[in-house]
Amino acid sequence: MKAVRIQENRGADNQEALVLEEAPYPQAATGDVIVRVRAASFVPDELDWPGTWTDRAGRDRTPSIPAHEVAGVVSEIHYGTTGFEVGDRVFGLTDWHRDGAAAEFVAVEARNLATIPEAIGFREAAALPLAGLTAWQGLFRHGGLTYGDASGRTVVVHGGAGGTGSLVVQLAHAAGARVIATGRAAGEEAARGHGADDYVTLDSRDLDSGGLDETRFGPADLVFDTIGGDVLARSAALVRPGGTLVSITAPPPVTPADGRAVFFIVEPDRHELLELARLAERGVLRPHVGAAYPLAEARTAFLAKRRGIPGKVVLDV
């Protein structure tokens, strides 16, 4: 099969080392299905992750295939695997320590996949798993919100126009919360279009003082940070006593007064994928696909994302 692979860890030059070449057809393990890939997506720094280079036992596993978000069609079902049939349209996450979906076929644990509703295309589906699960888990698992019962709660989303932040905004809005997004001035229209009630530019005096203008916004019940750095360091001051600061970039250096600070790494979850698919089918969630490239241009796609294309970058396979 054709696949995009990287042969060795070159550090800062890893994107340049991606090559489209012939690769062995994947071997299914217990609990796996083989997916004929139609679209795949990635995060820009995944070529720096330890799992790209080693398996779970720490053994070298190069050459490696990147892109761990997949959408496609089930082509084979391993003996003993249940839940899907050949021909099912599916999406989800591949294991970080196994080959990804920048290939014509990929082996994926069936429990990490869900069915794609007919109303959703493969590009949209490939843009949804990582950002969608991150948004869901940050808000509802770790952030203390309840879907559909967040009326009267205020949620601040740092990076509210980005690939992940836009889904956090949409889910928080759909849950009934008042949503304040932050980011560059150029992102305001997109964030408001996703359901943000208000927008704060990161260079505004509302954040320069270390807290929101409470006469305008009130203290936040939940701050969800997707940016990190100084923004994360100042975010504890935005949270009301007893509230929660959630980060996906690094452990928060300051805990809110009488509140919680949470750093988490997203986990595959079929039930949550099904919830996301249901919301996308109803039009409640709209994954932000910033650009799409053919598989042969994966190197260009990774470099483009590194340079700051907003939204998710998708590979068409």
C-alpha cells in the first residue's frame, strides 16, 4: 500500500523527512479492524512525541506512519472482533504507539472507533476525533459541566477560534453556558460564529491586569486553555472561588483560589465519539477544516500547520 512514512528522528527537520512510499499492509491484532482510509488528520507536533518512535515497550518502531485521526471504511474485521461490519463508515483515533492513518489502510482497535452518520463527510469526520474528544473531556469529565444543564455558568476558552478551541466553544454553548472566547483579533468573527457570546483579544487590557473585567463578564466558572505559556499562568485569576482551570498544554502553574487546576491528555472513548457524531449530525458541532491536502502532499500539510493555518488540516487519501 501507499503510505507516508518517516525513517528517523531528525528533530526540527522531521516534517522534511516525510516521504510517500510503498509500505507493508497492516497486520490486525486481537480487537482490531482494518480501515480503508478516506481522510486523516494530525496535530503539528506529533512527530516530536515519543510514541512516534517507539512502541509501548520502548523498542524502536521506525519507519513510522503519522496522523492518528482517521475516517474511512471498514475493510476487514479480525477474528473475535465485534461491533462493526465490513463496509461501515467509521472514524476515531489510532493508538499513539502504532502506525497512524497517513496511508491507504490502517489497523485500529475497534473500541476506539464509532460509526459516521451519513450526513457527515469523511473530511469533517477526520477533523473531529482528537479536537472533539479533547473538548468533551475537558468540559464534562474534568471541568464539572453537565451537557444541557450549564445555564448560568460562564466558560472562558483561550484560543476559541482554533481547531480545538472552536469545538470547546460550540460544546460549551450547546451545553447552555455563557461563553467568552479569547485569541487574536482576527479570530473574533469565527469564534462568535461558533457560539461565543463575547470575545477578548489577548493583547487587550482585560487580560493585561491578570483578570477579566468583572463588570463586563463576571468571574468564570471554568477556564479552558488551549494556548499555554503566559496566558495559562494568568488564567487562575480569572476563575471564581471553587471554579476550575483546565489545560491541555501543560500543568497550570497556579491553582484558582478554592478551586481546581487540571491538566489532561485526551483518551479514546467510543461512547463520547458517538455523542460527538450525533451532535455533528444535528449541526450542533461543526469541525473547523482549515485546509485539505492529498496524501502525496503530507509534508506540505505538516509544514503548513506548523506555520499556523487555523483549524484542522486534513489529508485526503
